[in-house]
Amino acid sequence: MDDWFLSGYSLNPYSNCSFNCVYCYTRGSKYGENQVPGLAAKINAPEVLVKQLKNRARKREYGFIAFGSATDPYLPVEEDLRLTRELLIIILRFRFPLHLLTRSPLILQDLDILKKIGEKAVIPDQFQDKTDTGVVLSFSFSTTDEHLARIFEPGAPSPQERLETMKQCKEEGFTVGAIFMPLLPFLSDREEHLDEMIRKVKESGADFVMASGLTLFGEGPQDCKTRYYEVLEEHFPELVPKTRVIFGNSFAPSRKYQNELHQRFVRLCQKYQIRNRVY
């Protein structure tokens, strides 16, 4: 089981993403090795999912499904295709719990089926004393600053849209959280910026917040490492040398940087009295 997202399983209805986030970890990493060029809908996913869940339900191998762990399940095409909704109906049929990750207000069109999943899901033993619902909804942010978001997440719904959507989901009774992955070095990882991010999501109903630093993979022209430095050079050239120093020759920032970021994050979560994990 994945300790971050509770998940024993993962499911992504789409391959690649039209949100076009500059830092997307699938570009240049092993997680994107089998992706086809351009956006693709996995049209056979319902058929495959029925077989997979039927077999696991028969063996009572229930576990949380991380839905949208690599590609957002509510891309604009979902409004017409309704592939995500079709998969949610199958998940309800076999009573599996769900941790859904998104940036999109399109999730609001499926709150009816998500409520039913929450009520009917078989919760794994290790979580039965922590929750009475089988659904967790998480909203992803690298920043809550509108200007920064337009630079680094040009195709994604705005941070304000995400905050408002999260608030609506909380008002509907869901367990909701914010995923700050990745925080951007010397931009959204700064004390005052991170403080504002946590305050905003707490005010919007978040039950928990999780965070991690940036990772940069690949050397190709479309890989996230190449694209990130190009955008940084264009908009924040003064940060390029500092960023290169903390990364060195690695895909991840230095252990010292990561430890300092974690300590800062935990301290601010304590300040706002919000969990820094799902449960």
C-alpha cells in the first residue's frame, strides 16, 4: 500500500494531459515511458476494470484506488466522453474505496456517484477506526498564486477555481485535502507563500495537506527538466543558478533542501492545526 495516498491500486482513464504543467513528472521519467504522443483516452478501461475488480472483490482484496495519480481524470474531454464517470460506476458496483486526485471543477458533475461510493465501499481493516467513508477527494496545487499558476500550469483550472470546488465538495460532506506536489523552489516553497497556501486551503475546508518538492527528469526537449529550466530562464532567470545548485546532478533536490522544506511544512501545518497526511 502507498503510504502517501492510501492506495493499493491506481487508475488513470487518460494518458498524457491537456493541462500542460511545465513540471509534470511523467515527462522524462519512467512513469511516462509507455505514454503515446498526445492525449489518449483509454477506451477499453471499463472492460479491463470490470475484470480486475471482479477478481479482487471475489478474493476480498479491497483497497483504496488512487484515481488520477498520473493524469487528471477530469480533463476537458471528460465533459463529453464521461469515461471517468463510467469507471466510477464500476467502482461503485464492486464497492472499492477511492482516493481521487484532480484540479478540475468538472468533478462536481460526479458528486452523486461519489457519494454512493463513499457509502457502499468496503473500507480496508487498517482504516476502519479512522474513517467511515470510502471516498477521499484531493485537489492538487503547486501554488495558489494566480500569476505563478498561469506560468507553470497554463492549461489547468485556476487555483481559485480549485479552492472553490474543494469548498463545495466539503460542504457536500466529503473528506477533502490539498496536495502541494510539487512545491516550486524559491517560489511557492518560501515561508510566506507556503503559509498563505495552507491558510487558503484550510479556509476552503481542507481536512489535510500533503507536500513534496520538485523533481526534474529527462534531457529531451519536451522532458520536464528541460521545460522547467526554459520557463525559469524566461520568467525568473535569477533563480536558475540557485535551482541548479540544489539539484546538482540528481533528479531530486538535495537532502538538506528536502529536510528544511519538510520541517517548514510540518511547522505551518501545526500552526493551522491541519493534518499533514490523509489519516
